[in-house]
Amino acid sequence: MARVDVRKTYKLYIGGAFPRSESGHSYEVTDSKGAFMANAALASRKDARDAVVAARKAFGGWAARTAYNRAQILYRIAEVMEDRRPQFVDAVYRCEGGSTARANKVVDEAIDRLVWYAGWADKIGQVTGSANPVAGPFFNLSTPEPTGVVAVLAPQASSLLGLVSVIAPAITTGNVVVVVSSHQRPLPAVTFAEVLATSDVPGGVVNVLTGDAATVGPWLAAHMDVNAIDLTGVAGDAELARNLEIAAADNLKRVRRAPAAETDWSTEPGLEPMTWLLETKTVWHPIGI
Amino acid sequence: MTQTTTTAASDQFADVTASDATLRRFLHGLPGVDQVGAEARAAGLGTRSIKTSAKEFAIDLAIRMVDLTTLEGQDTPGKVRALASKAMRPDPADPTCPQTAAVCVYPDLVATAKEVLGASADSTTGAQVNVAAVATAFPSGRASLAIKLADTRDAVAAGADEIDMVIDRGAFLSGRYLQVFEEIVAVREACERPDGSSAHLKVIFETGELQTYDNVRRASWLAMMAGGHFIKTSTGKVQPAATLPVTLVMLEAVRDFRAATGQMVGVKPAGGIRTTKDAIKYLVMVNEVAGPDWLDPDWFRFGASTLLNDLLMQRTKMLTGRYSGPDYFTLD
Amino acid sequence: MVSTGSTQRVSTGSITGGFDYAPAPESRAIVDIKPSYGLFVNGEFVDGAGASFKTINPATEEVLAEIAEANAADVDAAVRAARRAYARVWSKMPGKERAKYLFRIARILQERARELAVLESIDNGKPIKEARDVDVPVAAAHFFYYAGWADKLEYALPGNAHSGVRSLGVAAQVIPWNFPLLMLAWKIAPALAAGNTVVLKPAETTPLTALLFAEICQQADLPAGVVNIVTGAGDTGQALVGHADVDKVAFTGSTEVGKAIARTVAGTDKRVTLELGGKAANIVFDDAPLDQAIEGIVSGIFFNQGHVCCAGSRLLVQESVADEVLERLKSRMGTLRVGDPLDKNTDIGAINSAEQLARIRELSAIGEQEVAGERWSPPCELPERGFWFPPTIFTGVTQAHRIAREEIFGPVLSVLTFRTPAEAVEKANNTPYGLSAGVWTEKGSRILWMADQLRAGVVWANTFNKFDPTSPFGGYKESGYGREGGRHGLEGYLKGTE
């Protein structure tokens, strides 16, 4: 008699734990051919609220880590991902379709992107900061600091590479994230959350909500304790994007607008995915004896 | 009176002046001075615009605050007599011109100056032009205490009304604060006359050698606690001499000392103040930092020589409406 | 206080009266204010199609001039002129040539400095001393600084040195009334250096120096349409930032209007920078250089009548020195000279408008009701006409009080206390704003710790209210986004070509 396999329950990732949705809702996730894969937790506004609380709690500690330490942790994420390559390849292949060769390439790129961003942690300040030669006897230094809690609506199509490409720049710069995964392709995000949970990333630094950006997004956009929102995941829905941006104005969140169509994630990102999440702090001090 | 107030202040600080260690703790516990901030404040006060009646007031006040000074190896009785005459009648052409506060000379010329100034009561204010003598191995202060005290007693005996002593900067900079303190106390005692009265003691820091405003503030408290009647910036022999920010720090010190003890101490910037414009900046600073109580020759002096003629020229300009020239003022 | 030591002195006589500074008014003969002003569009002054309004001298309530109120059609004409100038002239001009126009403007600002300072003082109410020593020279310095960037833009965005950068197009700029010329310079200089053209709206209560700046653009032979000035109030500003052909919106002003602008531009491709309100903490530790700290507190809240977004409006003083600091502060405030802005010895001038004065009075009245401590101002006689408010402090304020939370934008200081560095940080950061902060302590490592912990775009340590063209300025949280000044200030006006 064949052994009955043990199926995995896909849950949310909030504050370092894997809870079910507070609402008790889940939704069916199908593969690229429409076959049932699993049930995923359907994140509610209260899950979003809990995730923001968890993120805010984690922010101070994460931002205070040395850049070297954050770099090591991002590199550790890449290591653990590499270790679980087959699982990611399988998830990407089943969710996104295409060939296994493509899925392999996407996973390679996702891991490499983490390594790339790991290296930025202790360099971005040098590239974007400045010593300012003011016209007086003052030491004057501008340095970038993380903006805080970032709500990220992850890309819908690119369920892993796209996801990594929007999370990594935020956390490497010391921000913390509440990310809403691809609605139709949430499983790689959950697997990624499991990697995060075992990669020395402190709980709450990345919080993963599976579900619909159109329902959770407005709560995050209007949340007064969220500092920035990345609208990448609503690319193509101009009306929703505009409404989210309007809601974000309530506390002047930094907004990364949605592109008209989803980005090609395979190209090198440049600095912008990090710089929009940085606040420049300028410190003055007199120079005297 | 002198004794009572001094004793009162000494009592208040008896614990502080008990040892080098306690003195150091106290002086280093004073609020620090941020150089840039202090200089910006001084420069800001320097932008006050003093015009018309305020300028007339300031010029006459500044003249009355001048310690007309000659401290050269080449000084002679003749030179000092001329200087003293000028102090009594700065503008011979104008009897309404006030006298200066004092003439300031080396101890050996005190008697000469005193001869000329003996009956110098100002016709309007009744003020007398005092004789101030530099003492204590001026300007370096590099002599034994016995010699410094003898130097002081000699000047007082010759009739000096005021003694301008120098502190031992070497001792100060090497942290021997108690030595500096005790030396000031000793010189102050040497200023006493047989009749129980006392010459006034100005304590010169030579701020150009103390280098930092923190040191200026500490030296100010040290001198005030030791009973100095005046604190004075410089000998005029070291650059930089008096500056606005140094004087600012000293004015803050006398203000704070009065708040702490009820006792007023005078301030004398000396050296480098040459123009009316400069002098007025100092007076603005006195007015706004220490307060108007200090706007009096009893509490503020200028140690200067060339300043007086510029004040006189500006005074004449204010009165006549035209610019004057150096030929119209005496060079003594 | 009576001196107790004076009797021991050998009297040299004393006839000292008070040292009363005689009036020292700066002459206003140097400015020539016309009875009415039109809009500056496409290099010329033109009549507006809309209504007009009056600008007054807030120190006297005297009407200074009649100003055109640009309506939507006027704004459209200005944006079209800017677009034309962008497409035909300015975006094509080599950077080194653009630079020379900016250098020219900087020089003319220096040459006409006194005129600008007097005009600014008259229209705004600020002391001539500040207009003369801060607003005008710093404005000129901004043009001088950004002029030099115009032909070096490929170095302005990190990572784009080889791929190249380009300008955005037409910038819509709306500025406040607190530093009319200086805010104009902060906006126009980087925009032009980066190769954009601009339509700028000065505040309705302070249009005159912007209009004089328009004349300076003519003197500099700046190509027509590169700078356009439209005067008016909120409706004009809305028409400008909402205009479909604007590529960039830059606003300095209230957080409320900033949010409205953020909503207006939602869903568009317009780039936005916002410099908004603040409620800065000025934190004084017990080991501070006290005399300098007092100066920093005074300049922090009384500079420019407290009409400063980065004003140090919350004094957080360590409990152990609170009484001493307050005593020294009060005594220092007693020397502040409030009155005629054109008098060279005036420290505090007029409140900019009747509306602003009403707001300051309202919040102060609320403070008086809710705060258990003291409301205190030094004795000072205020002029009968014009808008005046004495320098004021409230003691015993807590974070729960409205005057500790809301931006008053006037010479009103709330005094709070703290016990530990952690408590100071917690209180300082406990605000939706995050523009600036001050720290006073002689301990170096504590300064750096505090600077690290404070969530504010500018941290002044042992100094306050310092500005420089090379130094980025701007806020966290609801104080806005984007930076002005320095290399960072160019980022809002450039994009990579990729």
C-alpha cells in the first residue's frame, strides 16, 4: 500500500511565526495549468494590521544592526535558498509555467539578486551619503537612513524573482517589510518565508501576507504607521494604483508608483529600489577648540 | 568693606579652594564654551547699529572707561607726564570732554603720574583720574612670589590706585590652579595700604596664551574667587590680545558670578582696541551680556592707547558734523 | 539687582544713564515699489486675466501694491511658456552655458542685495538684519552653488556617471511666505541647473521679491520662459500643481497642503518633493555649553518670528538644569528687541499676516488653558499698528498638550523636561513630523548617539538653524519627502537616462 504523503499547510508569516489568517479564510491556489496545488491563507485587514505591528516592533533593532551584519544575513538568505533550490525550482515551475530550465534560471537570478543586495548593505551609505563643505566652521555629514515600515505589493507574475527584487532592497537598507505576495502565485512567497525564518532574519523584519493586493493594499496604503508603499504589484491597474497613492498621502508615505506593465526582473536593478526607501539625515556640528 | 565682601566670597568658595583637586573639579565642572557659538554671538552683537544720541553717549562713556596706557621700555617721566595731562584733558579744545578713567604705567613711573594727576577731579563728574600700575613681573609673570609681592607693594606705596597683575600662565596651563589662586590672594593682600584701604586689583589672564575659551572661563572664576576686583584679558604684549569673544566669555563669567554671590567684578579688555567702532561693539556687549550695571568705569575699562584719539575724532565729528583729522589731537 | 560691591571702589564718577539704542532705520528709498504688478510670463510682465489682491506691510498694515491673481488660463499660459522654453532653448543649451546664466543671477542678487533685503523686510515683516545677513546672501549662494552643477550633472546621481542623466521638463513650484526669496532660490536654482524650466508661485502675502527676481531674470537676459512667476493664492497654486503638462511639483509649506498636493498628483508621472511642517525638539543636556545653548534656543524659536518650519519649538531640557536654563533664557529674552523690521537693531519683527497672528493667538490661548505651567513673555512694547506677537514661552508643557504637538509657526516655545537620553529621544521622536532637531551636550559620543536615534532630516548638534547650499535639507515622516540643497537637491530635478 502506497504511503499517504503529508501535505503542507501554507500559512502567513508574521513576526517570525506562521499563523493562519486571523479571518480563517483561505483560497485555492492552482498551478499554471489550472490544477489544484494547495490552499493558501487569505490575508485580511487584521492580518495586515498585525503584520505592521510586528514590523514596527522589529524596525528599531533591524535598523540598528551594523550594515555588515545585515549584509551577512542577506547572504545567509541566499545560502539557505541555494540549499533548497529544488523546492524553489519546483514552485516556480509549477506556479509560473514555462520550462524547468527557465525555472532554474529564475531561481539562480533570485539567489544572485540576494547576493547582490547583500553586498550593498555596507556600501549604499558611502555611495549616497556626502560630506558637505558648508561655508563655515562646521562638520556636516549627510547619511542615508531607512525610512521605516514598508508595505510592498509584490509583483503578480514574477512570484519569486520579483518578490526577492522588492524585498531585498528594503531590508538591506535597514527597512522592515510587510509584503503582499502575488495573488495567484503565492506559494514561492511562503517557501521564501520559511527560508527567512531559518536565515537569522529577526522575526518581524519581513512579514509575508498571501492574498489579494486589491483588498489588503488599501488598508496598508491608509495605515498611519506605514512609512512607504511599493505599488509594483498593482502594475496595470491604474485606477487602483491611483487610489492607493491617494490613501498613502494621509501620512505622506513615500510611494513607489506602479509601472504600466510588470518590469523585466532579470535586468540589474540600479540604486532606485533602495534610494526611494532612504531618508537623508544631515548632521551639523561646530568645529572648534 | 573690602575685607567683608572678600571674606564673604572666600567663605562661599572655601570648599572649592581647599585643594588643587577640589579647585580642578569646580573649574572643570563649569559649563563648556563652544567656540563657534561664542564667536557667532560676539559677531552678532557686533552688528548692532549705534547711531546719533546713542553713539554720543557711547563715545563719552568709552572715553571715561579708558585706562590710557604706556608700557614701553622707553617710557620716561616726560612721556608719562604728557600722558597724564592728556588723561585729564583729552581734548584741550573742549572742556566738556570727559577725563579718562586712569593712566596705566610701570611701577617706577607711578609717582610721576600721581604728581600730575593728584588733583584731577573732573569738573562735571567729580571723578579723579586714577593711576594704575602693572606689577608682578609684568608681562610674563616669571619671577618668584616674593618679587611679585614686592613689585606690588612698591607700586602701591608710590601711590597707585590700581594694580594690574598677571597670573602665572605656566602654573595655570599645567593645572596648578591652587597656586594661581593663592598668588592672586597674596597680591590682593599686598594691595592693602597702611590705612586699611586697598588699591584695586585687576587680574590679567593673557588670554592669548590660555588659548581656549574654556580656559578663559576657568581663569575668570579663579580670579573672581580669589578676590580680584577686575578681570582683564591681556598685557598687550601677546597676540591676540583682547577680542570680542574673549571679552564675551569674561562678561558671562562676571554676570554668573554676581548671580552666584551677589558681588560684581569688573572687566577690562586690553590691547588691540583701536577704533571707536570697536569700542562701541564692546559697550553693546557689556550692555546686553553683563547688563547695564556694568556700563560704568567702575566696572568696565578699556586698556588702550591709540583708541582715545579715535574716540576724540569721532566725538568731534558728532559735535561739528564734519570729519576731523589727527593733526587736531595730541599725540601723547 | 543692586551691586553689593560698588561701595568698595575708588569712584571714578558715574553719570551712567541707560544705553538706549537710538533708532537706526535702514532707508527704504532704495526700493521702488510699483502701484501694481502683473504676472511674469515668457520673459515679460503681463496683465493677469483674473482678479487682483493687495500685498501689505505687516508691520504697518500699509498697502504696498496691487498684485495680479493668476487664474487657470494665466497658469496655463505660464506653463506653455515654460514648456516652449524647455523644448526650444533650455533643454538644448549646453550645461556650461546654463551655468553662466545662474552665475549671472547670483551676481545680480549680490549687487542688488540691499534692495532685495529692504523689500523682503517690508513685504514679510522680518528684521532687516536677518533679510540682510541670511535671506539674501544665502539665496545668492544657492544660485552660485547650483550654477556650478549645471555642466556636471552626470556626477549628480550615483550610479549614472556613465549612463547619463536628463532633466524632467517643466517644474511647478509653490513656496511659502516665511523666506520668500530664499525659498525661491532653493527651488529655482537646482531646477534650472538641472535643465528644467519653472513656473513659480510665491505666497500671496509676500510676492514682491519674487517679482523683483523676475526683473533680475530680465537683467540677466535669461531666455524668455525659463522662469515664469505667477502670483496668487491657493487656487492659483492648485491650478499650477494640477496642470497636466507639468513634470515636477516642488512645494514648501504646510503639511495639510502637502498632503492635498500628494493626492492631486496621485496616478500621474509627476515627480514630487515636499518640504512641510515640523515640531522640532531642541534638546539640552545638563553638560551643555549653556551660554551657546541659550543662543541656540533663542535663534531656534525666535529667528524669523518663529516662522520657520524647522524651528526648535519644543525645548526639551534635562530636569537637573531646567531651572537654570529657564532663568538664563528669560534673562536673554529680555534683551530681544521687538519692533520696526527696518530698524537695524530689531531682533524680532512683525508676524507676517493677520491670519497667522490669529493662529498664534489661538494656539497660545489654548496653551494657557491646558498647560499647568507658566506663560511668560519679557516686557516689551508692541507697535499699535501691524501684526505683533511677543516672544513667549510656556513652561510645564507635556507631550499631551496641543502646543507641544501642533506647529504654531510663531515665536512661541514649549518647554518640556526629560531625565535620561532615552527619554529625550522618545519625546523628540513622538510626533508625526521629522524635519529637524537640536542636541546640546559637550559629550561627543552622546551627540553621535542622539544624532543616530533622532528621526529627523537635519540634526543640529551644539548649533541650530544653520543653512547652506551644500547641505541637504528636508524631513522624515509628515515633514515631507525629497531633499533641497547639496547634491541631493538635484535628485528631485533629474532622472537617469538608463
